[in-house]
Amino acid sequence: MLLQPKRTKYKKTRKGRLPKLEYKANKLNFGTFGLKALESGCISARQIEAARQAINRKIKRNGRVWVRIFPNLPITSKPIEVRMGKGKGAVSHWVSRVGGGAMLFEIEGISEKLAKSALHTGAAKLPIKTLIIT
């Protein structure tokens, strides 16, 4: 099941700007190991889910995994071969705006070697540069 908001005030929103750096969610809050974004970018709900599944498979469902980002920005697109105009397209997918330094995933309850291996595998599924934090 992909992440998306249950309901929003408005169905479609403007994309806005990416945050340069993250100042609030840039430290470990829950786990002992974390995956931190080194650059800003948009991460789709599918990419978050793929990374989460990869991490869970590596740790064989031991320990606990926290996903610290949530895709709350709707991205719209018009169908292929449709002329310009006639309004904004339908919502195609949801993304999360991530600033540099934002904590993406956290793990607790497994060995350091296994945690680093799992986070490395999860990082491969993401479109931005990341760093493993202890």
C-alpha cells in the first residue's frame, strides 16, 4: 500500500520550492541508526515504499524501522498526446519534499553491520545522495 494522505484541503496544489536544508528533522529521534539526505529533492511514495521494503527484507523483520518522511504533495500530469490548455491534469502520484540533512529512515534493535547493510540497500532505491548516521 503506497503512502498518501487520507484527505487534503485541496485536491491539487502548486509544486512550490524545495527546502535547501532541513533544520527540524535532522537528528535521530527514534532509532540508533538512520539514513540522512545529503541533498534536497522530491521522493515519490513508490520510492519510499521500495526503500522501506528493501530495508525490511535485509533485517529479516527483526528490529524496528521508522519512516520519517510522508508524501503529502500531489503531482499532476495530463494524459499523453493531449493538447495544451483545458486546465490542470489529474493527480498522478504523491511526493515528499526533502531538504538536505533530513532524516529519512531510522532503525533500532539490530547489529551495526546489518543496519548499515540494510540502509545501504534502501539508499539505492532513492533518487538523492544519502548518508548512514549512527
